[in-house]
Amino acid sequence: MSQAANLLQKARSLAASGKLQEACETYASAARSDPRNITIWTELGAAFNAANRPNEALQALAQAGGLNPGHVPALVEVAHAETKLGRHMNAAAALQRATSLEPTNGKLWRDLAVALYTGNAGTKSLRAIQRAHQLAPDDPDTTLYLGMMMCDFGSMERGLPHLRRAAELKPSVRSYASLANCLCSLSRIEEAHEFIEKAAGINPYFPGVPYTRTKIAEAMGRREDAIRIAEEALRNGSGAADLCSKYADLMRNSPDRAGAIELLREVVRRPRSMPPAMMSHYWLGLGTLLDAERQYKEAFECFKKGNELGAHPFDPRSVRARTDAIMQTFSRQALAALPKGDRDNRLPAFIVGMPRSGTTLLERIINAHPEAAGAGELGLIPTLFRTLPGRLGTQASPPNALRVLTQAAVDDMVREHRQHLSAMAPNASRIVDKLPHNFLHLGYISILFPSATIFHSSRHPLDTCLSCYMTALSHSHGYSFSFAGLVAEYTEYRRLMNHWKDVLGNTITDVQYENVVANIETEARRVISALSLPWNDACLAFHKSSGPVVTASVNQVRRPIYDSSSGRWKNYEPYIGELIEGLRQFL
């Protein structure tokens, strides 16, 4: 046996026993002894990856690539190293090359899908995981990722069977938690509770489990249980960052608020290795409680720190370009020329507007009506829009695909949408989707549902934007982390809504949050009338409705009316000069 072979055997033994530092050194010696051995270079790269030394892994793997750029094991290790460095699209590029070399390898397709998914590559990841599932339909991890991606891209009903199957194939804390999250999003709260408790029975502090348990308990109206679960996780040190924001919302009106503040102060003082974007949740949660204590100066400092830590790249110019493109695509003339869905279809209704503008309150008023149902924030419309090119067999972008839109495609999408809604509330004659940013898609909605009722929920501009700034919104709301971003988003939202009112006319009903607070019955009657439903007094007791609430506004709608948000911006006037100046044209 050659020296290189002896060293390779020794390195493998060291790696298998977990002695990674020695293994790396021994692999390196083997590579020096036989520099044209691609297996040694590849395994050296793998050892560096295992030792969390991705840059050195890439150097070793470059040597392997020089010997054979199509060596699949080396490409897989390149992907692992790039993933460790947070360069997910680089990882995807390596795996794309690997799948081209081994097109029937289901694991490679699954890894490619995960890299694309983590890199926010949209429907590309869904196509990759669907291919992986075709090749390995009974692989539990592939099935789990397929379900998760379908849910994340708005097809909850299509994702649910795969998540159920994944939990059957491989019962685990992760599969149970993923299934519970999907069920929760579909407002199947009792069943969601069953599966999240199964997950907690395996590991109550697995990432995401405390948050989901808290959210589900809160949605079921079991506030004390929600608080207990959150506090246990936070004290244990296992609370996910987003749990801090949820806990703060639960405690903002509690007599034990001072204790909650001390707990969160302790949490933010703990040394921890956590990305800044995750730490932002802790500061926002603490700010929420200090706001409730009317300690506005310190609260604002927490909100500012939280947003600085959580900030994502955001280009205000891109928002204006987005509005320009939508207005051009959905002009009055363009809409008139396109095929339309059934005008007798009154089932779907939509609430649009900026986040934190009163959409949840409006939905709950409607949901209290015995003939209506609130479906929460659905991703159905954006998903249908994204998948339009594939449905029409074109490589064009979704807006350009409208040029070849057919009546058959419209009818298919309407049918798919109806099936999804009917599965959620089979007896309802009106079902409301309250995804606020559907204001971007009102042109598309008017094509599919020309008779749908559209509510535009609005609130004082400063209260709206400040509430976004103070709330832990998802990173898809990249504008919300700075006043400049909020001004840009709000300005373009108003410009686009003016366009829709001009193009779509009286199909849009404006509902002002402050008017609802001041005169609930008048506004509620107007809303129910717009839906062409008979008045029912239950709409005035929406806070007594048994329906679950899973949005950021859950604690507000559990009370008869929520008026403490009106004029909230005045508490922060000394600190928000940039926001006031930017929104002056709307004040």
C-alpha cells in the first residue's frame, strides 16, 4: 500500500472518530503525497466542511475541480461549503451542475431545491423539489420539503397531504411541527394543536416549536397557556427570537407586564451567538412592552435598535418601478381586452391595504356574520399570478404572460381558487382573504373575480407606518426597517390605490380604521351591505366570535374595540421627524 493510501485510510479513521483537526492534517498530507488523487482532495474538502472551515474546504475542492470539474461528490461538498458561508445561490449552481451529471439522483434534486429555497429563488425551488419527489416519492425528507415549499408558496391545501405523508413516513419533531404550522395557517386550529403537542412531546424546545405552541394556544383563546409556554422557553434559553415579539404582544396588557419587561431585559443581556436579524426580535419585543408602560423614549430606542439589526437590503427606486410596471400592465384598456372569470361568482372578497392598517379588525367583523368567513392572509393570489406562465406554456414573466391569457386558463384558476376556499369554509357564501399586499394584485383579481368585493382598509399614515416599524414583520416587508423605506412603500401604495380606483371604479369600498373605532355599527353595516349580505347583530360582537386569529393583531380583536392605536404616533413625535416629513403630503 502506498504512503498516500495509508494516510487516506488513517484520515478516514480519524474523521469517523470525530477527530476532525487531525483528520484534516492527515488528509492534507495524503494530498501532498498524491496531488492528482481526486478522492483525497474531495474528502479533505468534506473534512474541512465537517470542521466548519468552509473557506479551506473550497480551496481543497478547487483542486478536485481542476482534476475533474464533473466530479459529483466534489460538487456536493462545494455546495455544503457555500451553504455554510451563506451563499445559497452559489450552492445551487454547484448542485445544478451535479443534477445535470446525475439527472436521476433524487437526493441531488432535493439538495438543489433546498439551496434554491433558502436562496429565495421562488418557484425554481418548487420545481426542483417536485422533480426530487418524482424520483423518490417515499423519501420522508423530500416529501417534507415538498409540503413545506407548497405551503410557503401559497398552496396550503396542496402542501397539506405531503406534510401528512412525511409525518407518517418519518414521525419527528420537525415533521409534526411543519404539519401543525400548515394546519394553523388553514385555521384548523384543533388539529394543529394535536400535532404541535406531538412535536413538543419529542422536544418542547426544538426551534420553532415554542413559538408555534404559543401561537396556537393564543389562537384558541388559551392566553395563560400561551404565556406559560413562552416564558418557559425564554427562561430555558431555547425561545426562538420571534417568540419574544409574540410574548410581548401577549403581555402588553397584562398586570404582570413589569415582570415580562425584566425577563426580556435579561434575555437581551444574555451572551448568544445569533445573527443580528434574529436579535432584532428581542429588541422589538422589549420595545412593545416599554411602549405599553408609556416609556416612549426607551421604547423608541429599542425599536430603532431592533430595526437596525433586522434591516434587509431595500431600494426605494425599485418600489416606484414596480408601481410603474403594474400601472402599465393593468391599464383600463388592457384590462378591458382580457378574458374574465364568472361574473356570478361572489364567493371571494378581499381586504387590502398597508399592514397594520386595521385589516384584522375588518375581517373579524365580517367573520362574525353567519354567512361569511375570514380566511386570514392567504397566499393564493400571488401564487396563481406567479404560476401563470407555466399554465400558459410560456417562458414570459407573469405580467407579459397576460398577453396570451386564455379563457380556459382563467376558468381553471378560478376553479382552483374556489376549491381552496370551499375546503376552508364549505358553508360560507362570502370568504375573505385579508392579505394586505394584495393591493399589488387587484388587476389580476379583477380578471379572475370581476364581481368580488374589495375593501381598502386604511388608517392615519403616521400610525400605519409607525406600527409597521414597531412590529416584527417578515423580511418580505424589507421597507419596514427604516423610515425611508416606509415613506417609499407608503407613497407608492397610495399612488397604486389611486390607479386602481380610477381603473376599477366602485368595486373598491374604502374603510377607515378610525371611523370603525368611532362608529362601529354604522361602519359595520356599510361593510356587510357591500358584501350584499343581510345585516346580523353578531357583527357588533365580533370579539366574542369563536373563530381563531393567527395574525399580529390577535390580542386587539379579543377586545370589543381597539382605540388605543388611534393617534399613537403623537407619543413618538420627538423621534420620528424623518417619517413626518416624508409623509407630509398625506397628512
